Amino acid sequence: MNSSERTDIQSTQEQSNELTKEPILPRKWWAMLGLALSMFMFALDIHIVNLALPTLVGSLHTSFAEIQWVSLSYLLALTVFVLFVARLGDMWQKKWLFLGGVILFTISSLLCGLAPTVGFLIGFRTLQGLGAVLISGLVAAIITEVFPAQERGRALGIGGGIFWVGVASGPTIGGLLISLVGWRFIFLVNVPISIIACLIVAYAVPACAYSEDKKGFDVAGGLLVAVTLTCFALGMTTIQREGIGSPTTLIMLAIAGIGFGCFLAVEARSQSPMLDLKIFRSIDLSLGLLLRLMVNGIMAGVIFILPFFLELVKQYSPQQAGLLLAVAPIFSGLMAPVAGTWSDRFGSRIISLIGLVLMIFGCFAISTFDTHLTVPGYIVRIAPLALGMGMFQSPNNSAIMGAVPKERLGIASGLLSLSNTLGQTTGLALMGTVFSLLTLASAKLPPNVDVTSAPVEALVVGVQMSFRLIAPIVMVAAILAAFLLWLEQSKQLASKQAGTPIS
């Protein structure tokens, strides 16, 4: 080989090396950027609309009872269709389903911003919920596939942090948009950001794993789960308006209970079930989902109760109360990526357990709220609960997603989203009822009196006692988390003694 040939070969190798060099921002992080933007818009829209409801009553010439369906229709779509999406995610390409969800979310956001009547707005919000459920139901599965196992906790933590930033930004951004340019822009603001997210997801998210076995879609199971979840969501929502003993509530919850039993019976016999019940043989998955449901229920109750204290006891304006309510999501959002990184290093179970312990201290701290509470005092007391929530979520999610095979990541991601929605729906209704009963009992008022009419002293007692009741629930969650940690350590010890790697 002469010197000229060697020079040509060397030049070719150098060019090849240049092409294979890692780019400044690896493709997986571009994928995370697209997923994060989608999650941010989804999280922002959960709370940004609630602030606009009083404005919408006047602008669209409707009643408060009817305008609640602007929020409820979105929630029902998120709840009812999440298992459909999860099942499709295991049957088909998650990337294209997710991208379709972002596109649907973008188009429906535009339609919501242009809605001429409340009826159109409710219908377009339902479409927006369908887009949102494709985003929320598949994002954890896609992150789990894009990132290797040793980076899964950090990646899910970043995703969780972005979600909490969206939650925290909702009231602030919503208030600014409504006051400066009108309510329509709380929907129109989604459009440019969602378009950017679409382009990034299409470019950066790789093809995902899915099952080659497409035996068919479980129509009977799908209908049963739709009826069950719809009746449950409506029943829990009715509790807030009519009380836990109202006929409507009892009928809805009874139908949901019967539907759930029928759903389990059908799924156990189906050849291609909507939800393969064998997945729950994994204790990591089952207890992890239960813990997630409990913690999200608690946080929904906290978010419901605190505005009453801030606005009725401390007499803060809605804008001031909104800023203080943003403190908890900001703390959680900052902690989530850190907790995810720690879980990759030290293990997910120990980090999530520490998070629950912090939440216990936070509940007891908040139970000391009184009329003399200052803003620094509020922040100091709310911080342990918020940091604990951020520390719990990402590691727990990582453990759940790590407990299932790749071809079942879609259903596992959907169950994560479902546990979040059901936890919030249940926690909001039950904690709202408990807070109302405790407050009215303290004031010696009849149960049919509006809680906002109670004296300040009774509201303080209601807040304090509610959080003293929440703390034992978190203790139960901590005990379950400690049990999972013990199981994990027992498996590691047994594997070490046997000289085999842990599966």
C-alpha cells in the first residue's frame, strides 16, 4: 500500500469519526425537550382554566353549574380514555400515538380559543382532553424506552419537574393572560408551543417497542371501563356539590362498583384483555400504583383546602393566594429531577420513603396554621410537604416502570396516569367533605350551610384537624414504602448469597 492510499484511508476514517461524534445535545435530550414541552402544556391546562371560570360565566352568558363542565369534560376524558390509550400504546407505535395526541391538543386548543358558545367550548375541551390523555398516558413509557435504565430515574425526575412547573405556572400565567388580553388566550397560548413540540417529537423520538401480537381490541372491557370510570368520576364530583350521602352520588358509585366487578370478570376471561390482570402479580407495580394514588389524593386535598385558609382566614387577594399556592409546586418541581438522580444512585425505594417521611412532617407543620401565620411561616411549613412530594414521585414512578417488560410499558404508563387522575378525583372529593364537616361541626352549624359562611375560628380548626387526619394516611403510605424497601433488600441479599444477578 503506497503513501497516497494510506492518506486516503486515513482521511476517510477521520470523516467517519466526525460523522459519528456525539452531537452537542444528544438525540435523547432533544426527545426529552419535545416531551417536556408537551407535558408542560398538558399540566398548565389542568389549572389555568379553573381561574377563568368566573370570567367565562359572564363572557359566555351561562351559569356556574354549566361552566363547571368546561373543567369536568377535560377531567372525564383524561380519566375514561387512559386505559384505551395505554392498550393502544402496547399494540401500536407509541411515538405516533403521542404525536397524534399533541396535534389533537394543538387543534382543539385553537378551537377552544375561538369557541362562540359554552356548548362549543365544552365539546372542544373534551377533544382537548382526548389529546391530553394521549400525552399523559404515554409519556412515561416513551421516556423509559428512550433513556437507559441507569438514567431512568433522572429522566422521569426531569419530566416530573416540568409537570410541576406547569402546575405552578397555571394560576400565574392564567391571571396575567385574562387580565391583559382576555380568556381566549389561555387556550391560544398552547398553539405555538405545541407546534414546536410536534416538530421536535417527530424528529427526535425514536421508534418504540410494541407487541407483535395484535389479537384484537377488547370492546366489552373497553365499554365497561368507560362506564365504570365515568360513573366514579361523576360520583366523586357530585360529593363536592351534594354531599356523600346524596342519592345521585350513591347511585353513581354503586354503578361504578358493579361495573368494576364486571370489568374484572370480563378481563380474566378475555383472550386480548384491555388490562392484563397478570401485570398486578408484580408487588412493585401494584403497591407502587397504590402509593401514587394515595399521595396524589392527599395533594389534591391540600390544594383544595389551602385556598380557603389563605383567602377566608388570612384575607389575601386571589392574586396573592395564587402566588402562595404556587410555592408548593415550585418546591416539588425543583426537587423532582434531584430525587430522580438520587434514585439512580441510591435506589428508588429509599428515596421515595424519605420523601414520604418529609410529607408526614409537612402535614403536622401545616396543622399549626393559625390567624397569626406570616408568609415566611407559610413557606417554612409548606416546604417539607412539597419537597417530600417531589422526592417521592420520580423514584416511585421509576420503580413502577422498571417492574414491567418493554412490551407492557404502554399499559404501565397508562396506569400511572390513571392513578394520578383517580387519586386527585377521590382526594379532592373526600378531603373537601372532611374539611367541610370538621369546620361546620366546630362552628356548630348544620351540614347544609356553605363552609364559606363559617367563622374564621372554625375555618382554622377545620384546616388544622384536616391535616392531622391526613398525616396518618401518609404514615400508612410510608409503612408500605418501607415494606417495598425491605423486599428489595431481601432480594438483593438472596441474589448475593446465590451468586446470581438480580433480574
